[in-house]
Amino acid sequence: HEPQYLDLYAGYADLALTGHAHGGQIRLPFTEGLFAPGQGTLPKLTSGMHKKEGTTMVISRGLGNSVFPFRFLNRPEIVVVDLNRGS
């Protein structure tokens, strides 16, 4: 739920599934958003896959809103993750 803690997750888990950033809620072209809960203005971790020290973090933009009652240039998203057993 807290993508801003990637540094804490790194090395402790193979996979972290997060959200809460709402994709930055209001996005402008070439930005990760203007605001995200827990990250404040101009957040760095709002969607997509991020890797650090053997940990992969997947951030969903989610379906809902946060402080603001709308989204702008930020389509809702449901992430589907396929897990496969390693050898």
C-alpha cells in the first residue's frame, strides 16, 4: 500500500504489490503526477514496475480517488500479475 517505502522493502521480499499513490491522481504529460498520498507533491513512485536489490515492486494506479474527487490524464487501472514457480 505504500510505494514510497521501496528502500525498506528492497532485499526483504522478491515481490511487493502496492498502490495508494493513485497514479499521482492528477498527471501532466511527462510527469508521474502532481500529488500522491504519502509522497506529497511531484511523487516519484506512482505506477509501473520498479526494481531494487532483487525486489520487484508493482504499483497499481488503482480505481479510486484520494484527496481530490477526480482524476486528470490518469486512467484507472487494474493490474493482473501472473506468478510462476521458479526452477
